[in-house]
Amino acid sequence: LKGGDLLIDWAENGRVYMTGPATEVFSGRISGNIKE
């Protein structure tokens, strides 16, 4: 990934942990209506 490696650990309790460096790779704005 841009910004560094993303490590993913799926724990036995079902939780997913994602760790790695936090680096801003994009900045922007969204305007208008967003529908799911």
C-alpha cells in the first residue's frame, strides 16, 4: 500500500486488527448527496 505495509491479524475471538504506519496519501472533499 502507499504509505507502508498493512499488517492484518484475525484473532481467535473474531476481531480483525490492522496495524501499520499512518501516512496521509490523499486529501479531498466530497460534495453533493451520497446514497448507499
